[in-house]
Amino acid sequence: MDIRAELINCGVSAQKARLVIDTVRGKPAVAAMNTLRFMPKAAAYHVHKLLKSAVSNAEENFGISRDDLIVAEIMADEAPTRKWRRFGARGRFKPVVRRNSHIKIVLREKA
């Protein structure tokens, strides 16, 4: 059984989120949550919150213990980018790009 959770329009770029996500893929859910809690990256907070939500969904909706869950799939895709500009010297402007991401997680029961 797959338990899914999704975070849409996360304020961290997909490239930075993938650095955090790669450390948790394939781990048991409890170990992944402990790893994310102490990781000094901004994306770790968002991924930890999403993983915590997915584990809560599994416990509440399906009656599965958190000790039996594994992070089967986790991915970060690019979301729409906010673009605007700041005006610079000599009448030029500097583009400012604010990247976002969609993070998806799938938990499975241990076999």
C-alpha cells in the first residue's frame, strides 16, 4: 500500500531540495525524520514537515505503525518561477528569479 503526500509551491529551489532528498531516499521513516531534524539546510525543514504529515496520514487513515514505513519514493520537481526586476545603474535592470519546487513523497510498508 502506498501512502502519498505532496507539498506544492515550496519556497526552496528544486536543486537545493534534491540535496536533502537524496539523503533520505530508501531509509525507514523514523530514521529519515531524525536525520532531517538535525540537518542544517533550509529545505530539510520543509521535507521533514512533509514526511511527518505522510507518517501521520499512514497512522490515522490506514492504521500502519510508523516503525513499519519506508521512504519508497521522494522527488522534487520545479514549480512556477516568480520573476521580477530591480533597477540598476545607468538605466539598466537586473532580473531577479525566485525558484520554487513541488515535493512528492511515497511511503510503503516493510515487506
